[in-house]
Amino acid sequence: MPPATTAVLRDVFARVSYDADSVRDLVRVDGLEKVPGLAVLRLRPEGDEPLGRLVRLFLGGEDMDAGAAAAALAPAPLDDLIEAGLVEPAGDSAVRASVRLDPIRGLVVAADHRRPGPSPGDHVVYPGPASETLAALTVREGVGSALDLCCGSGIQALLAARHSDRVVATDLSDRALRLARLSADLSDVRNVEWRSGDLFEPVGDERFELIVANPPFVISPSSALTYRDGGRSGDELSREVVAGCAERLEQGGFGHVLCSWVRAPGAHYSDAPWRWLADAGCDVVVLHIDTETPVGYAMRWNMGEASSVDEAVEGTRRWQDYYAELGIESLATGVVVFRRRQGPNWLYADELVTSGDDAGAHVRRVFAGHDAVAGLSDDDDLLAARLSLPPSVRLIERRLPGGRLERARLSDGDGVRLPGAITPPSAAAALAALDGRRTLAEGGAAAGVPAGDLEAALPSIRDLIRRGYVVAGASP
């Protein structure tokens, strides 16, 4: 859109509070999730207020009376928005939004509406749970350069732009790049360079301090959808993306890739990602989301794009035949996070049960924790270490009637739900006493923890440091 029109529309969104919190509060009044909540919004008085109309137009995908839409969008001229292609006529006196506009994390992100039936090949998906998970797990530190590979709607690039001097975002789809540029304009983000091309073609051997990638990783025989189908055999695209991102990281830089891979019979879910990065000079964290059977994986992806159950079943049958030809018995999905670092590299793997909205700080502590433990030569070093608990970490105890402590663990509500058990639980008081100034031994003495219990807990405490629940020195 023309810059002047975009600026006016930004002001309209700001004036009516078109943001994630306001939209959530508006839509979920009746305890409904987003889709039914958007439908019910038509029945409530709030649906005819400016925010309600914009939500119905840009998120609900409704056909709306042109006069009602114009009033909600004022002073942005409706004719200018039609000419720009953001809104289109829908009959004699109605209009509909040509694109979906999602308020998310302080941004307005443009994507395509999901209409009934199969999506067009260049369909651009809106930021759903997968995008939000990747965004939440990304390490957020100030960097000079960042790359969003296969940027789609542009959400990862726009988030990275907040803590990067410059961001390069690439995609094979021209439509995705057009909508990503619109996302940047509506979010008033100016330090992203949008490049067209397949995977790493647009960046060559350029290196970055931060890389985030949500590629078309679905393992499928199809090439119908650019956002979903990578056009490679098996999990080759996921391997190519993970390995290619690692090659383009600066020393100390972090890469984050959401992807699927083939899980060999009897193999641990982390085997394939670790094999892809074994010689890449990177420490690796594999956060496993799920492992599925071929039929379950195929049905999940086909059901979302099929016009009927029969069509979904037929598509699933074709995908099953493809998996059988390749000898695929199970397919894993997860987020692979890696850091380029000289020296012996390590792998940490765990289940991604859930994560907070800004779990990247916890992910960063996992890497720092492995560094800290590697620097401890023996138990005496650990007892002499000055440790603390980050502000977001809580000690959770379970006590039996009478007050006897049965078990204890650490948890981070803002981070990743990793195992946090303290064994034996009697050592929990020592961790609660840590403030970054005391040594572990001093914390145990101050809390009255028997020396034998504290020594027995040292393996558990090492694990808690590796998992980012306990940090060396004062907490950030």
C-alpha cells in the first residue's frame, strides 16, 4: 500500500486497540476459542463497535456492509484500501478483507484467510501454534545480523528485528514476500531486507549471529503447497536446512529450526538431528514435540487441506504408499536449537511438553548451564560454586500430612517445562538459600541441610544447572 495509507491504517489499529490482548478478551467472552468466538461476535453489541468490526473483517473473514466497514476503518479511505488490494468488493454493497491481519506480539501480521476447500499453491499461512512455539523458543539477544529462512508471513523476521541491527528474510514464494512486506509496513518495522529464492540461494555463504527457520518441512510426496511441501525426498529438506543454517552461523551464534525427520526403528528421537550436526561445530538442543505413525502424520496434514473426509483418506493412502516405499515407520517433529562453538560439542535432548511465551531466556540458560558444568572438575568445585535461581524459577514442594517433605522440584513458568526434580528432596532448602553470593556449600549450611544429603544431591544439581534452573553467579 502507499506509505500514507499504511500510516493512517496503523493509527486506526492503535486507536481501537487492535492488539492481541484486546482481541483475545473480545473473542473469548463466552469461553469459546477463536473460530466460534469470532462467529458469536456477530451476535453481541461489541461486534458493531470499531474493534469488533475490524476483528470480524480481518480475522473472521466476513463479508461486511461497505458502510459499516468504512466507518470502522475511518479515516483510512475504503476506496484506497480496495485499490491497494487489502479489501475487495463482495457483492453490490459489501466488502471482504483480501488478507488476514493477525495482531500478535505487538505486530500486525498479514497472511491468507483459510477458505473452504484446498488452498492455492502459494497460500500463506497465518502464525499458528507452530510459529508461536518457534518464536517463544528463540534466543533473544542483541545481534548485528539475523536470518529468517523461509519467512512466510514474516513473523520471525519482524520479531528478530527488535533486537538485531539488520535482518535478512528469504522465501521462495513471491506472495509470501509481498505479505511479509505488508506485515513490516503495518508493524512499522524498517530494518528487514526481503530476498526471493529457494532456501539459501538468496544469502550464499553469508553468515549471521541469529538464524530462525520454519521451512516447508512436511515429509510428503506432494508438491502442491509451497508452505508445506519441500519437494525433497524423505526428510532431506529438514537435513539441508539444519545443516545449512549451522554452516552460516557466526561463532557464538544461535540457530533455531522447526522441522520433521524420519525416526529409525529403535532410535532415539534426537538421533537424526544430532547426526546432521555431528561435524558442524555446534552444541545442540533437540526439543521433541511428537513422534507419529505414518498414518497419523499423513492424516493430520491431509485433513487440514481436504474438502471432505473421503479426500483426506485418499490423500493419506497416497502418502502411506510413499512412506512404505522409503521404509519410513515413524516421523518425529521438534525444534532443533544449536550454537556454533569451538571445542568438544554436546547434545541435550528432551520433550517439549510446553513453553512460556518467552522461553528463549530459558533456552539460553540451558547452553550456559552446560558451559558452567563443563568448567567444574569435581564435586568440590560444585560445592564451591556461587549459584542462584533465576527470578522466574520457583521451588515446588509436596509435603505429606504432618509436614514431611515427600518431593521437590524447580519449575520456570516463563520457560520450558524440563525435568526439575531435586534428589534427595531434603536438599531443596539449599537451592532456595542461594543468592549468587553464597557458595552451594554455604547455602546448604545456612538452610541446615545435612552435608550427606547435599553431597547426595550433587548429580541432581548438575542436571538442574544444565537444564537452566540454576545459574552460576547472580541471576540476570
